[in-house]
Amino acid sequence: MSQHLIMIASPALAFLLGWLTARPLIRRLRAELADAAWLLSHDPLTGMLNRVGFHAALASSPQPVVVMLIDLDNFKPVNDTHGHDTGDDLLVETGDRITDTATMLGGTAARLSGDEFAVLLPVRDQNHSRTADLFLTTIAQPVQLTTGHTPFTVTVTASIGVTIAETADPLHDVALRRADIAMYHAKHAGGNRYTVYEPGMTMPANQQRRGPRLRDLRQQGRGVTA
């Protein structure tokens, strides 16, 4: 081989060897970036969208859309009686049910924090009352859980607030706040029901908005958004 060809081939061979050596690292970095991007928009416990992902879904959805805020009734006793791991199992099962129902209706579901979920649905010609009843019925089906090696069954219900997000409504300022108010009216009336937001509706007396669970705050402190 002439010296000229050697001078051309040597850098090319070095580049090829370097690229082959770097391929595993590149794959690992890509996978880590994909995982990080997923965690930015998804809840690690249920695999559902989180609050960030929910906002993005609204921004990309044809307007107007139905917004439902779903808060489980009496979830805390499950945690207190059977432990947080069992409570998490219940959240996963409930999240699966909400996701399946939302998907069937052409919508998107998210876990915002704690035992609070949200759903986006296209308005279309859907009967919103019937749709809310469907979510209530689905969530209230008994759930089979296990603590240690002991199986048991729990039944939880939900309070649902329903509103319509118009084109000009920022979710965090208007639609979600309205759904939140309506949800608390449902909870104030005893739970296991839905309330549709009406203009002028305000938060029921003595109702304080709950924050995330302590476990969610710890996850956020580690860079995980719930």
C-alpha cells in the first residue's frame, strides 16, 4: 500500500474504531435521556401523565375539551390501615381503570398528585353526565389487594368535578381551578358523585385545597415530578 493511501486510511480507520468503541456509550446516553424526558412528563408510580404532561396534552388537544378532576374518597384510611405500599397498589389499579376508560372515550388521563387524577376528553357529542357516571362506576368496583400474604378487598369511591376548557382558557388558571371547585362540591355533598361547574360557583365553605402526599414531595425533591 502506498504511503498516500496509508495516510488516507489511517484517520478513517481510527474514526471507525472510535465510533465502534463509543456506540455502547452513545446508546446508554440516549436511553438515559429518553428516561429523563419520560420522567419529566409522567408519574413514575402509575405510568400516567403527570401535571406537566397533562398541561402539554391540553395544549396539543383540539379545543374545547372536557376536563375532569377526580379525587378518591377516603383513600387515607387505606394507607393508615394497610400501609403506603398497599395504598400505592390501589393507586396503580385505580390509575389503570381511569386510563382505560379515558382511552376508550378518546381522551387522556393523568395523575396530578397523591390520590388526585385528571382526565381530558374531546367534547364531541358525549353526554358528560353519563361519562362522569361511567368513571364513578369504574372506580367503585372492588379492588383485590394483598398485605404480606393476606389478600383482601377494598372499595373506594371518587368525587369528580367537570368543566369545559375553551380555547382561551389556560388549564392551570381557569379550567383546572373550575374543575377543582366542582370536585369539592361533589366531595362536600358526600362523595361518590360528580358536579358540573356552573358560572359563579365558588369553593364550599371550610374546604381547603389539599397538597401532595409527603411521599410525592420527597419524590419531587429527588427530581421526580408526580
